[in-house]
Amino acid sequence: MEISNQEFALLKDKAQQALTKAYAPYSKFRVGAAILTDAGNIFTGCNIENSSYGLTICAERAAVACAIAHEGGDKMKLRAIVIVTDPERPCSPCGACRQVLSEFGWEAMVFFQGKDRKITKLTVAELLPEAFEFTI
């Protein structure tokens, strides 16, 4: 699912705004994310650390949770997500976030700063080719 340059710029701006609200007192590694749904809505999230590290919430999952809270779990479909970090360091979605993103849109575009410090653009399916899928 392609998005326009204008949509990308808006998502990146919203992700950078979300990053300013991150709670990262332990790692000092702040992350912001903005997602675009098929309904045309934009939702943001930031990372929220916890002294019990396993309870930390990633920006990507926070944005997905916000979208589901507004659109509903059975209706929300992901079109794109932009992930930004501060300072700008390479940061692709973690494994848990990749699995959560796969639940809501295999063809969704994921934008993040890659190891070459350039924006990397991949689909969710390319990020997680063998995602867990529960079937009955």
C-alpha cells in the first residue's frame, strides 16, 4: 500500500511530535510513531519505559493501541507507520512490534531510519516474513 509524499511528511511530523512525549528515563532512547489507517485516520504513540523493563511499551504498539481504541479492533486496518528516534539513530521495529503490526496489515508500509541512516521502507510482510498466525 503506497502512500503519497504528503502523507509521509504528515506522518513523520506527527511521529516527531509524539517522540517529544516519550517517557524514557532509563535508556534515554526516545521513539515516536505515527500510523495511518485505511479509514484515513492518523494515530500516534511514544515509548513508555518502566523500571521493570518487561513492562515497557514501544511507540509502535502504543500507536496501534490508540488506533484500536478509536476505530475498533475488528475494523482497524493499518496502511502505513513512520517511526522516528531521538537522537536519530537507526531503529527498526522490534520483534514484538513486528508481530503486532502483522495482525493489522501485511501490505502496510513501514518507514524507519535504517543502518545507513537513510529512511528504509518495507512492508510488514518483508519485516516479518514468517509471522506467527493462529489458525483453527
